[in-house]
Amino acid sequence: MDLLASTMLDDTSADTVEAEVRANVPDARGLRLIVQSYEEGNARPVGSVQRAVTAKELRNGVHVHLVELRERSSERGKQRVVAWVESSELDEYDGLGAKPAPGSPYGEARRSARGVRIVLSKKRAA
């Protein structure tokens, strides 16, 4: 297994992003927070995380850590982080393939060396 992992990761670099996400959403059961990071101009996320949250947690701020995987040889452009919340149970391992549903509160911000703070203040159009 170690040989397989080292062979597969030779051309891959890993990085972490710390994000704080806040939202003023009504109390509801089964909220799912999804956070994804992107290289600007690329439609495929390089990192993602999801977790079950409560409306109270979102009002106080939820801290998450994303692991980003990218090709070691790729140039790093400007990076952005997108987050949204929806009424849904966790249905994927990491949220990498998730897309915001219409009406989902979302927000985005550019990533800095210190991490990113996102307020979910927009609604995704239908």
C-alpha cells in the first residue's frame, strides 16, 4: 500500500486551507455545509470538505480545514473559496462533486495566507 501511495502522489502536492463560514439562516434540521477551493479560471475544485451543521453553529462561525491536492508542476493562480449550506443529509464523502442547489445561501472569497472568512449572504438563482 505504501508503494502505491508514494507512486500515485509523486506528482501531487498537498496544501491545507482554513476557512471560517458564517450565515444567518433559520433553524432547520439536517443542514449540510459544503466548502470548496478553486484555482481561478478552473471549474474543478482542488479541495473540498462538507459537514453537518446547525443554524446556531453557522451564526457563531464554523471553522473547517480543506485539503487541496494539485499537480506538483501546475502553476498556482489566484485562489478562491466557495461555501454554501443546504437542507440535506451528508451524501458524499467530501463534497468534491457537490453543486449548490437553487436557493442555497452561498458566499465566496479570495484565499489569503491566513485563510479565509466567508459570509453566506447570497442566494443561488434557479
